[in-house]
Amino acid sequence: MEKKFYLGLDVGGTKVEGAIALLDESTHSITVLAKKRIACIQEVPAFMDSLVQLINELLIESALSISDLKAIGLGLPGTLHPKTKIMLNGNTQFLIGVDVVNTLHEKLNTDTPIVAQNDANLFALAEAWGGAGKHYALHTGVPFNEQVVIGVTLGTGVGGGFVSQGKILNGALGSALEVGHIVLHSGGNKCYCGQQGCSESYLSGTAINKKMDSKILFEKANVGDPEVLQTMIDYRLDLVQFLSILNNLFNPHYIVFGGGLSAQKVLFEDLKTDLAENIFLSKEYCPEIYINHLGDSAGLFGAMIYANEILS
């Protein structure tokens, strides 16, 4: 049987993670051969050089050559034009307008396919293919290729991905599910995008840190400290409103959370119960709420899965 080795890269605001893995389509499982994380250098030439170095180090660790790879999958933190794969907008702004895919092809001097996609879309795809989606299929009988899935990443920013019947929804110019820029509060906090009141300005880790160091806040919240009670109440109200909008628009089977804040259980306790009170359909049709099953590398694995899906 042909082995399908894929290399995935997940670019974030502060880090770049890479891995080489073997995908098993029959079981929707992932076997990692090598994995490494580096800092994201916020300057284009040095950033591209660091990607090449990371790829070469992963190949050496895996005892593979670049010709052994079926493809390289790349996750970028912003809106990617569906045809050019150039980032049109995003909070990692030094990458806007940069042709990362073609530059990487030139620097690697390879004809190995390189595909790119928005990182939150890749997170949603990975969880549907091999994470929360496997759990959902086991308990409901609804397989991956019939599931309707929303992925939400709560980290430096707020990202969203939508997968329906195994396919990512990109939109005409790649900006579908830019959920971080749903306006929750008209005239509210100013966002880097130019709007006011965006969900990213209230639900991201960056937004929380503007009120109080997030580590301290969650330590206090987890022991029931009244000092942070109102902050947590306000956050949950915003989160439920945000999710009710997404649910009423897309009617998913489930919503799966990733990003740094997904580790904070206090944010998600009884969230489905609260959401069920705020959706158009009756409570029995409220989507399931999951925390990522693949950990903080879900987007990385999604880059490989996406490459496999579009090249198959």
C-alpha cells in the first residue's frame, strides 16, 4: 500500500509549528514522525528562511527526502484568496500580500505540491476528520462526510471554520467564517479591522489580557474569587450570543473549540445548556459543544488532511 507522508505547517501570531505524519484514511488516524515548534519571525525574508530550515530539520528527523512527501500543507492566520492563496487580511499583518506558497516552492526548489488554507478552517477540518468528528460519529452514527461542523479558535484572535460534508466553506474571496469580526456590541471596543465591537475585541485572549493578566484571571476564577466574577459573567454572555448567531446561521451538528482559551474549563461549563436557551430551534436541537480532541496541533494536522483531500 502506498504510504502517504505529509508535511504540515501551522503559522500563528507568535509561533510556527511543523510536523511530518502518515495519514491512514481507513481509520482517520495520524502517525507523527517528527514535530517541532519555532518562533514566528515578523519579517518576510527571515520568516521564509525559517520555514525552509524547519522543513529541512523535520525531513532529517524523519529520515525522508522532500520527494517522499505527497504534499506540504500550510495554515496561515488570515483570509486567503481561494485562487492565489495570498493572504488578503489577518491579524498577523506582515504576511498580508505575501505569496508564501510560490516563494516556498522557489526556496525549496521542488515540484512537491504545496497547498495553503486559513488556519481556523484547517482546525475545523482536522477535528471533523480525526478528532471530535470521530467521537460524534461513534455516538450518533453520522459519518465525517455527512457532518456539518463549526470550529472556533479562541486565542490571540478569534477564528472560525466551517466544514460541511467533508468540504471547507471558503467564500468568494476566502473570508467566509471570519467570525472574529461579527459585531457583538455596536459602537464597542475598537478592532484592528476598523470596526467597533467585534467579537475578537471581547472573546480573544488579547481582549482578556487588556482587563487582567489572563493567567491570574483564570487562577482566581477557578477558585471562585468574587473579584473576577463579573468579568466571567460578561464573557459568558458574549460567548453565548456569539454562538447563537453562528448556530442560527449555519445549524451545525456540533461546535468544537480550539486555541489557548479552550484549555480553560471554566469558560465552557454548562455552555450547551446556556446556548440552548438562545437558539431559534427548540432546546433538543442544540448542537453539541466539544473541546478539541487533537490538542493544540489540530490546525497542523488539518493542513495535512486538507492536502490529502484536495489532491486525492
